[in-house]
Amino acid sequence: MSAATDAPAGEIAISATGERKAVTASAGTSPSSEWIIVTRGIARNYDMGGEIVRALRGVDIAVMRNEYVAIMGPSGSGKSTLMNMIGCLDTPNEGEYWLNGQLVSTMTDDELARVRNKEIGFVFQTFNLLPRATALANVELPLVYAGVPAAERRERAMEALTRVQLGERVHHKPNELSGGQRQRVAIARALVNRPSILLADEPTGNLDSTTSEEIMRVFEELAQRGQTVIMVTHEPDIASHARRVVVLRDGVVSSDERKEQFVARIAQGGKTH
């Protein structure tokens, strides 16, 4: 049995380093079902007016179901490019990306869109809520586009809002909610399609420190209930809420550590990039 599935009930799983290295080294083979994300040597180059920019230079990452992982790195490290890859918003020039057993690195744009809508819930630092719609209507919106019947939409939206402790605020509009509550509505909207992965890009970027801690507790609770969470951030104190921290530098993985190792290194004056 894997290290991740050995985690006691209520604790967030963490994959073992040896297991991750083994699965990323097995090029051309489909990962076993316990692995939700596997990248093998992915590279991404961009032609910027005749100059080739190598944003990713062979990134190997493996994430098991129910892991809570932060991806860190300074500007230019490749973390935004990697987020776009994980989120099926872009494809690599080289290497493999497996998402929930599917080789998405070779898919067409239409195929990527279908996988993205089914497998990934996005949370951004800007809440992107409809200002005149209630919290419930905002969360229902992805289901409207998916053609889900009204009764089921309402039930699933209520369920998602309850998961983020907003069950009593469902009829409030964004201007009647605090910043933290608006971000929780955005998280509920990302959850309503029941995605395999919750992918959060700088989710506390527009929040004060107290509200940021509130949102981090929401992610922790979701992870404890079995939701896979991938969070992209440049802030070490936010990254330290995850159970594992991957740091990118110059388009490669510079470190991949458990939370305890990361926090101890930072406390001793170690660099985050």
C-alpha cells in the first residue's frame, strides 16, 4: 500500500518521494489510478519575437489523490506556465502530462476543453463573481452552461456552498459579502462540477492576512474531506499551509518537500527559490 493511502482517517495524504520518482520515470506507461497528476519531462518553449524563452525545462511532478500541494517560485520560474499545463490551458512542447489516467499532453484544444471542464475547478485571486447575482446563482452558473436541470443545479450549488460554510448566505449578492465570503463563493463555484482537482492561483492575493488564514482553513478542510488541492503562490507563509511544497526555479523543480521540511528550512533562513 502507498504512503498516501496509509494516512489515518481525517489526515491529508502525502505521497512518498521514492514513489513519485518511480512513477515519473516510467515514460510511456499509464500511471496507476492512485496518481491524479503525473508530468514526465514536460518542457514549454515560447517564441517571443524571434527569441526562444524556455519557460519549463523538463519538469517531473507526481501528485496522488487527496494530496494538498503548493507550487512556489519567483517571477520567471515557470510556475504560471506549469499551472497552465496542469489546468489544461496549454500543452507542452515535449514530455507527457497524465491527468486522472488520461494523456492530455497530446490532446486537441476541443479535447482539452472537455477534460478541463470535467476534471478541474479553478480559483483565482480575483473572485470573478456576477455582481447582480446571488451567491447561489453564481455557483449554479457552470451547471447552467453544462445543461444541468434546474432542480439538480440548485441542490448541487447548495451542497457546494455548505462545504465552504456559506449555507446561510446563499441569497446574498457579492456586495453584501466580505472579501473572504466572496472568495468562498468562488471556491464553491469551482467545486460545483465535482472536479478531480481544485486548482487555486494566488487565492489570497486580494485578501488581508486574517482573511487569508480563513481561506487557508477552507482549503485544509476540503483536503481533509478528500479533495485534491493544488495551490500556486509566491508567499511562503501561504505555501506552508499545504502538506507538500514544490518550488520551481528557472523552469525546473528546485525542491519538493513535506510541509515540515519546508517550514524548518525557511525558519533557518533558507531560500524559497
